[in-house]
Amino acid sequence: MKQQMGMGVLKVCAALAIVLLFVIIHLLAPEFLPELFTLLASGDIPQTVEYIRSFGEWAIVFAFLLTLFTNALGFPPAIIFSTANVILFGIVPGIILSCVAETVGVTIAFVLMRFYFREAAEKAIAKSPFLSKIDQYSGSKGFIIMLIGRMVPYFPSALLNAIGALSSIRLREYVLASLVGKFPSTGIEAIIGHDIIMHQEDNTRLIIVIIVAGILIYTAIRYEKRLMHAEAVIPKRENNK
């Protein structure tokens, strides 16, 4: 009982700390948060590029924090910022910056969601044999599932954050799978966005990247189905023995 009360107090304190952070930011720069949320709501990539560029020599730091923040929230789509980053800093530096910032962001989301909701999920899982099997599967195959999910371009990041946080995947596996998986998906999204926004005259690279994205998505879906099928077959064989 005391442990539950202590955890409840800790959760309230953590929530208050997050609110306090936003209050401090607002007091230091009253115009910052309204401008930022207006920018996020618009989804305007050229406007995002100019906004980040307006920070001058601090632009790369702000780009990192902005990409991190939006991935921690789970919206708007990360492609807005990965595209802005490659336009501003170049293809390779922009992709690296985006992948690292996105991984930090989704890790923050994972930690917060697991902290607040994993206990409730465990209670629901304990009452359901089906959910227990899914939870066990996510623990043993969590890394490969998260890796495949992160590799698929345009897959909703917020959904993967929630799946990871409520599953049994370990933190280090989640972080590594997210970092490795984000390089192909973020690279594909960023290059497609860059070439469309910049109106590249030669569309060869854009066509190749779109084809690669399609192959990657198809392969990921097929492989995931094979994993699920194999996992379902093994218990049946054990029951027949």
C-alpha cells in the first residue's frame, strides 16, 4: 500500500515537473511556445526551414531539440523536420541529426509512457491469456518487432512508442532498435521530401528511393507475418506432443 502511494506521489511530481518546465519556458520567452505550436500545426516545411534558420549559429541545436520534442509528443509527422534538416544541413548530416534526435525523442516517450501506463497494462495482461501471450511474444521478439516497425517509412511513430512502452521489450533493446531502424526510414522520408520540395530536375534518385521504400515496406510486412506464424505454430506442436 505504501509502495503504491509512493509511486502515485512520484507520478504526480513528474507530471508537475513537466508542467513547470513549460511554465519556465513561457516566462523566459512568452512568444516561443505559441510560435512553435503554430509552426507544428501548419506542417509547412519551407516555413519550418526558415524558422530554424532564423536561429543563426544555434540553428542546428534548435533543429535537434525541435525534432526531439515532436518525436516525444508523437506528432506532427517527423518527415516535416527530417526534410527541413536535410534541406538546411545537407543529406547525410541532416539524416544523422534527425535519426539521433528522433531516437532520443521516442526514448523519452517510451520512458514516460511506461512509467505512467505499464502498471495498468500489466493488470490487464494478467487477466487475459491472449494478452499474456502477446506480452510474452513482445519480450522475446521485441527487438526485431521494433526494428522492423522503425524501418518502415511513414509508419506512425506514436503508435510504435505506445506499443513499445506497454510491451515487455527492454529499454536498451528499444533504443537500439529505434536508432538502427530509423536510419533507412528517416533517410527515405527525408530524401523524398527534399527532392519534392527542392523541385529536383533529375528525378532518378527520387524514383529509386520510392522503389526502395516500397520494397522495404513489403519485406517488413512479409517478415513480420512469418514471425507471427512461426510463433503460433510452435505452441501447437508442443500441445500435440
